Amino acid sequence: MAANWMRRTALVVACASTVLLAACGSSTTDSAITPSRFIGFGDAIIDVGQNGSSYSVNDGTVNNWALYVAQQYGKTLTASSKGGLNYAYGNARIAATPDAAGNAATPTLAAQINGFLASGSALQNDDVVLLSAGTSDMIVALSSVIDGSQTATQIEATARTLGKQYADQIRRLTTAGAKHVVFTGTYDLGKSLWAIEKGKVDVASAASKAFNESLLIGVNDLGNVALYVDLTYYVNLLVFSPSGYSFTNVTTPVCTSVDAGPGIGIGAGQINSALCTTATLLPGASQNAYLFADKVYLTPSAYRQFGTYAYDKFKARW
């Protein structure tokens, strides 16, 4: 019964999101584009290896949703540190520094976009811009509730401000000429193993919802050029109906790669999936059966399945 309810709700949410940013429907042969380039900005959920690895299991497969979408068109998406056009960095925040792990050198989403726009590489009509942001900011905000420096009410207000900041960065790209912007917000961090462990499920869920609502309101008039792919909706499906997506474990990280430092921003001595390989998995574990790589970020299978969803939405829209 719960699974059926979730699927019905998901269909409503999916169509509602589409109505918000574009009419429900599908592309035609005449309107379908052939992307010339894929360009990425944001945080760990779209970082394809700025520092040599992604925030997932680094097993040599396509372990990031943005990589999956680009590869459906025969395109690559390489980190900017390696000469490519994906400027996203793990732990990057939208506009504030230091990053979620305390590193002031990590470029924010705003700085990433600054760098691209200043490079002189003009956006082309058939470019596709992919973005993911908000998770690192929500990690910082939730940490402030855990340590008692902010209340739940305060971080919900903060989340709304952050959602508006993200919307403003998307608008900068469309103003600069981006015609096909595909973006996601944060998933419901109340579903993260970290929030569950800390007993902050309700706080994390409310803040995540406030962030995404503010983001969508901020881009409501960009329906011709911007498409929201709903990570909250999809992760909820994976959590509530795991067997339908070949998962048997949604409560334990599959990685054992503990980082003595600040790692992914949830504290020292925690699992950091950026350090995770097939050599650092739970003994005997099949990684494809696990949803979470660490206490926040997902496994390659989860990202590929979300990538399929994002690709289908993109094809239906353009």
C-alpha cells in the first residue's frame, strides 16, 4: 500500500514540477536538439572528479548522473581541472565560503560561473548546462542545528534564502545565453543516513523542502530554457521502494573509506565516498544492492538510475 501511494504521489509531483517549468508533453522530431557541449556547475552531486574522484564508489563505471546524461549523446563531461567543462566541486556552496568541509579554496557555484563566463567561451544555442547545488549549504545549515548555534526555524529561513541564491545563478546563465539548463536541487536530506543518525530527520526535511520551493519560485518564469529534474522525488522512490530499483540496503553506507579530516562536511572520522573504491567496500558487499555510498551521497547504480530519469525528462522537454 505504501509503495502504491508513493508511486501515485510521485506521478503528481513529477507532473507538477513539469507544469511549473514547462508544459507536460514530449518533444517532437523538429524540436529535438543535438547537444554541442555539456557544461556542469555545482557540488558533489555533479562533481565528476576535480580532485581525481567522484563522491560515490569510484569503480571505473559511469558513477555520476551528469556523466550518464552526456554519454547518451556521445559526449564527455570532464572536470575543469583536467581541461574539461565541468566546473563543479565537491563540498562547494552556492555563494559562501569556506565550503562544507571548511576549505576556503573551493570555488562556490557563483565563482564557477564567474570563471566560465570570464573565459570568453560563449554559450551556444545547442549547449546543455547541468547544475546541482544546495546539498553542501544544507549540510552547513543542519550542522548549525546539531551544534546548537541555530534553531530549526532559523535554518528553514536560511534555506529559503539559499534557494533564491541558486535561482539567481541559474538566471545568470540564461541571461548569458543558455537555452537548455537542466538543474536539480538537494534531495530530502531527512532521508540521508547522517540526518537519521543525528535524530534531525524532520529538521532536515523541512529545510530541504524550503530550499527547493524557493529555488523553483525563483526560476518560475524560465520555463522556455530551464528544466528541473527532481532529485527529491527520485531519492524518495529509491528509499520507499528499493526492491523496484534493485536495492536491498538503504540504511547502511557500502563504503568503509573513513576520512580522518572533515571529509564531506559532517565531521571528522566519517566515511567519505570521494575516497571510496572497490577495495574499500563492506566485506562481501555488492555495491549495486546499496543506495548510499556514505552517509550523504549515493552509489553509482543510484546515480545512473537518476541519470536515466533526467535523460528521459530532457528528451521529453527538448
